Amino acid sequence: MGPLVSLLLLLLTPAAVPAHGQVHVQSSRGDTGLVPALRLRTEQADNAAQYAGYQVLRVNVDNNGTLDLLRTYEDRPGVDFWTPISPLVPTVDVMVSPDVRSELTRRLKDSGGSYGVNIGNVQDAIVHQNPIPSPFYLELLEGRQGYQLTWKAYHRLAVHHQYMDYVEHEYRGLCSTFSVGISTEGRNIKGIRCGLGEREIWIDGGIHAREWISPAVVSYLVKDFSATSYKEQDILKAFTIYMIPVLNPDGYEYTHTGRRMWRKTRSRTPGSSCVGADPNRNFGYHWGEAGTSTNPCSDVYPGSRPFSEPETRGVRDFLLQHKNKMEMYISFHSYSQMLFVPYGHGTERPSDYDELLRVAQKGAAALQAAGGPAFRVGQASRLLYAASGGSDDWAKAKANIKYSFTFELRDKGFNGFLLPSSLIEQSGRETAAAVKAMIRAIL
Ligand code: 0X9
Ligand code: ZN
């Protein structure tokens, strides 16, 4: 088959593509019988099976009684809050085991509370999020030179790293790889810089392990600033853009092979059997205040001290070295469809808040103009909840980066962290439009 024919077929094939460099043969265990036409990755099927019978509920919190009731479920086994218990929002999304589900729904009914079901079958949703493509498409990808990354599937860390190596090789003189260190479990915290300019911009994804759309979208930005860089010459002449798709590589790999809903790093805490710290609570500005828990088992445990995690130390050291050149910091999370402006630890605002808001609003407008949904713009502490020790606040207050933002990407909870891989491409397209509009707003 000639390369042109292959390319044409690639473009025409609607199926998703593999999450690995090598092809995974369908396992008999992967054949659940529930979804006969679907092919599963072995590790994905094992991972999903842990969530058998789990549901994601959307609880209405229009009264304080319900908020208090939900608080009694914090840090309980079989309970995972997907959105924070906050008086600022009308609903809370919570994933529950079958046991907790019966208890919680009964108590809600008894107390006059109400809820809906966002995801009726979490196991199924995990399986459907990232299907293996057809054998025909796999064969085509096998024959592809250079890299296996696509924007039709969620990929493992090695595939993200392979893509950056490919971009460095293919766009020599424009892009080159870099590292901000090694994770707790020994993985490279790898990034790629593209651009020829003196001025600098930082973009990171995958701080939170389970928010898979984030690394996928950052790798889409890498593509935009390399493969189609001719369209972005104004940006790339003025700026060098540093991009790290997977800032928490240990957590990210664990979501593929261990627990799909893992959020934190994978560091060991002395004196506790619980693992990991929330990297977005671990930065050294207002560390350990609002929105954190001293319980090492909590998903918002900020670590034993500021910058206890090698992943956050890597960002700190790099950004401090670039203090005088770095002008914009953007961190990608999911989900909620919001774009945050500092500060998030509390409701105080920086003196240049209006200017930051102007740039963020340009981003949200461009995102919508590119066919995306509406994103709310404002402070996390006013739109969602106050949370301290975040990377965005630290970048603004301590690393002196004027324009600091956090995106909460798609969706609004219909799929939550289990956003289907078929939505990666559109998310990438609309988010890239937002980022480029924000950069052009400060050109
Ligand atoms: O809580 C977080 O870290 C972010 N939301 S998420 O659901 N992805 O976990 C929001 C962080 C906003 N920034 C600050 N609070 N500083
Ligand atoms: Zn997050």
C-alpha cells in the first residue's frame, strides 16, 4: 500500500487507535459479553472491573442539611467526590460503590434531599471511554513511521514521550525536548519546547492523573506548535512555548494499570499506608490552607510539606530559573468547562485582575468560536471552591508570572473524567484556539 493510500485511509477511518506502541491482542478476559462488539485492553478490563456496580450520582445541595450529610462521606471507602462539596455550586458529583449507593440514596430520601444519576455503570463507561480500534486500523498504524500518538484515543505515557521525541527530530531548529526531573517512581517528567522567541510561555497537563483529556489536549497543542507551525508564525517568532503533557507520570500510568480514578502522585507517606499527595495542593503559596486535608488518605492531601513531591519541585525550579522571561502559565485540568484566573486559595484578587480577565475572556470567546461549549471565566474560589497550594496561584505570586490560568476542560459531568476518546479531537481544536487567542492577546 502506498503512503498516500495509507494516509487517506487513516483520515477516513472513524475508529479509535491503540493506546500503546505495540498492538494489544484482545484477551478472553476482556470479552465481557456486555458489549460484544467492543475490544478491550487487558489492563483496562482489569481496571474497570474494580468499579463493577459503581455509579456517579449528582446530588442537589440546595440545603445545608445535604451538604452536611455529604461531608460525613468524605474519605470513606467506596466514595469518590468528582466535584467538591462546596456551598458555591448547586450540585455535587460523587462516585459511589453499590453499598454506599444504597445507604446514601436512602439517607437523602429520608432527609428530603434529591439526586440524579450521571453515570449508571462506571465499569461500562471506563470500557467505552477508550476502545481498541479495528484490526484494520491497527495494521495501518503499525506501518506508520515515527510515532503512534493520535487524537482519537487516550495513550500511555511512553506514547506521549515517543511523540515528543518524534517532534524534536522532525522539527529540529523549532522544537526540542527537555525535562524537569524524575518522578517518585523514576519516570521522566518530560516536555517539549517550540518556538524561536525570547519571551516564554509554560503549559502543563496531567497534574491530576485521572483527568485524561488534559494530556491529550496538551499533546494537541504540541502538534499545533510544530506540524502546523507555519500558521502560528507570529506566536512562534515572539515566544518559546514549554509544554509538559503529563506532569504526574506515576499517577497517570497508575490510572491505566491500577486504579482508573487515581488523582494524586504516588509518593509514600511515612507513618501511613496511604499513597500520594495532591500535586495541585503541594505548591508553596498558602500551602495547607483552604480545600486541603491533613489526612494522607484524602484526595486533597497537600503532602507533608510544600514541594514534598519531585513533580512540583521540578516545576518550581524550572520556573524560578526562567523567572524573568516567563510571561504566561497555563495548567490543564478537567472537568467543569471553566477558565480560572488567580487567586484560587481565597477570594482576594491580584492588582492586575482585570487585565488577566480580559485575556481569559478572549480565550473563552475563541474556544466557543471554534465550535466549543461556553466556559465560565473567573476565580476558582468564587465559581467552584477555594483551594490552596495550587500551581496557578504559586506561578502568579511566587514565580512572578503575570498571566496565570487554569483550564477545567470538558465536560460538565455527563461523562466527567470518563470523557470518550471520540471527543479528544474537538476538545483539542477548541482549546488550541483559546490558547492561541490568549497568547495573541499579549503579543
Ligand atoms: O482543585 C483543583 O486542583 C482544580 N480542580 S480539579 O477538579 N481539576 O481538581 C482547580 C484548581 C484551581 N486553582 C486553584 N484553586 N488555585
Ligand atoms: Zn485537576
